[in-house]
Amino acid sequence: MSRYNFKKAEKYWQSVWEKRQCFNVSDVSDAPKYYVLEMFPYPSGRMHMGHVRNYTLGDLVARYKKARGFNVLHPMGWDAFGLPAENAAIENNIAPADWTEQNIAAMRNQLKTMGFSYDWDREFATCQPQYYKHEQKMFLDFLNVGLAYRREAWVNWDPAEETVLANEQVIDGKGWRSGAPVERKKLSQWFLKITEYSDDLLLALKGLNRWPDRVRLMQENWIGRSEGMHIEFRISGREDVLEVF
């Protein structure tokens, strides 16, 4: 008995799946709908075992539901905006757009060799106008109804990356990526009024019975609902203030 040639077999069957469009989802179907989405990867390098684990789990769910008769939408895209792609492009002395497109092509090829059940006809990248135009419209909708507003506030400033960091991204007083000492800086910036919905969000968390307690606690902390009074004390001879809650 000859030894199983997985490279030959996988290449053959993957070509069959592609020709038959086995994983292309139909917009018109009587079958019940099911949507499977894993986190989109940053196209700032190559796939690693963390990606393999994450997308294998999603693929198992998608294939199981398809075998059970569901019309499964299982898309793939690329989280192509932000500092990871920009920093990698700077380090490699290449335009961010070129760097991103090259990585998308390489990572797409890696994913296809793994045989995941994606509908590649629905592939997109967040840096493409046909995607981010919807985010721009959403922001304008928020602005028009008063849910987006601008004001000055103190932030965690990473001087190396020249960007604002969330509290969770400051580790021992340093930026989590750059390692540079983080500065406190007052900037004019945009905010969304998530506090308008904090009570509703906290109440909804109680209904997530299958979520781990640590994840629900993390969500509660991010919502950050608190009761009390915020006071700012001016300090004589200094520009900054002492904030007390």
C-alpha cells in the first residue's frame, strides 16, 4: 500500500471545491441562515500557529452547520488599517499600501492551502473605499444625532508611535508595542457617547449565560459605569489639575 500523499490529495480536492464553488453562499436559499466570522488578521506579516488554531475552530463550526443543512456565510477579510501595518511598512522601507497588498496576497495563499471553507468571492480589506465608506457614514450618523462629539481630555501618549493608547495598552508605564515611556497629554479628540447605553449594556451582560465570568467582568470594566462625583482641583503655579472621583 502506497503512502498517503497529503500534498497531492489536498491540492486536488481544494481545486475541486473551488471549481464547484462548494463554499460560495447563495443570497437566495430556503435553507436556514448561519453566519460564521473569526477575527480578521492584520496583514502585517505571515500566518502563524495562532492563526491556524483560530481559523480551524471557525472552520469546524462552518462545516458542521453546512453539513446540517444551513446556508452558511463564512467570509474572510483583512484588518488592514492601523499601526501594525504602518509600523511594519516603515521598518521595511516600503509604502504602507504596497506592503499591505503584498502581505494580503501571501496570507491569502497560506489560508487557501489550509483548505478553509471561506467564500472568497466576498473577500475585502478594511483599507478599501468600498468598506470604509460605510464606517464613515456610520460616524456621520452618530454625529448628526449627537452621539459623536469632540472635546479636550487627558490621554496616554506614546511619543515613539505618536498615538494615543488605551489604559490596557500601558504596561509598567510604557507602550505595549514600542516600549517607550508613556506621557500624559491633553488632546482635542472625538468621543462616542457609550455612557448613554451603559445601563442597557450592563443589563444585557447578565443574559450571556454561556460567557466565561472573566470575559463578562472584562466587559463590565470596559463599560466603566460608576456612581459619584468628578472634581478637578486647580494647582497653584501649574497648568495641570488634580482629578478626584
